[in-house]
Amino acid sequence: MDLKKKHGNQQEPKKEEAAQAASQDHVELSTPASDADRIKELEEALAAKGLESATNWDKFLRERADLENFRKRTQREKEEILKYGNEQLILEVLPAVDNMERAIAHASEEGLTAIIEGVKLTLSMLQGALKKFGVTAVESAPGTVFDPSFHQAMAQVETADQQPNTVVAEFQKGYLLNERLLRPAMVTVAIAPKQ
């Protein structure tokens, strides 16, 4: 028993000494100057993070706007493809319409009423189909003011019967697809007679 008491008593002072040494190692002295420096560091870090946050928010808003613009542009392009996608088909059909109109003009001279009626019916069906897809004829009747945006001058004719720079005759009709020029009208244009 004496051994245990001796041995037990020796361990208790060792524990106390170790605890005191550990507590002395971890004691930090705080001074008002070091607290102010630490607060200043934290404020600077906070300001830097605030600036970074504002920059990231600005980037986000710009990217969001770019995405929205891309969506709108894509939608516009899609609508344009749908609106003008038939252009090649219509350009192929238009010569048939021209030939029908010429056949009617020549058949009228010969007096073949049955052929004329059949061709007229076919022509009206083709014109109806074109109209359904947004195709309309360019106004180019004689006397119409010549507009280079819609007319292609094939020749100039001196005439006193019409105002200068007006359409005298139409060689081939022009067409618009949804109010955009598909093919200009080929016309002769009046000029003032030379004196």
C-alpha cells in the first residue's frame, strides 16, 4: 500500500505541472493595436469580396442579356426561314405563270375559247396558290411611276403621251413575297421626247 501511495502522489504533481505549462503556452496577449489591425484586415477583405460580388453580378446580368438576345435573334431567324423558305419553289412556279399569261394573250387573238377558259382557270389556280403563300404582283401598269426598287428598266421609250420616268409597258410581271421583292418587273420607261 505504501508503494501505491508513494507512486500515486508522485503522479499528481506531474499532472499539475503539465497543465500549468500547457496553459502558459496557449496564453495570447491581446493588445488594442493588434485588434485594430485585425479589424482593418477583415474590413479590407470584406470590401474586396463585395467588389468581387458586384463584378460577378454584372457578369451574370450581361450573360443573361446576351442569352436573351440570342434567343430573340434565333426566333427572328426561324420566323424568317418560315416566311421566306418557299422562295425557290415560287421562283420555279413563276415562269409557268408567265407562260400561262402569254398563252392567254395569244389564244385570245385566235379565238379558241375552250383553250382560253382552261388556261384562265389554270392561271387563276396558280395565282391563288401563290397568293396563299404571300406572293403578290408588283404594280407596274402603264403610267405607274418607275421605281428601281421594284422595276427593272429594259428600254427607254420617247413619248409625249406619258410623264417621263413612268412605265410604258410591262414585259414580265414582278412579284413580292410577304412584301419583300422576289423578282422585279421588267418594264419600258418613258422619257421626254427630244426636240
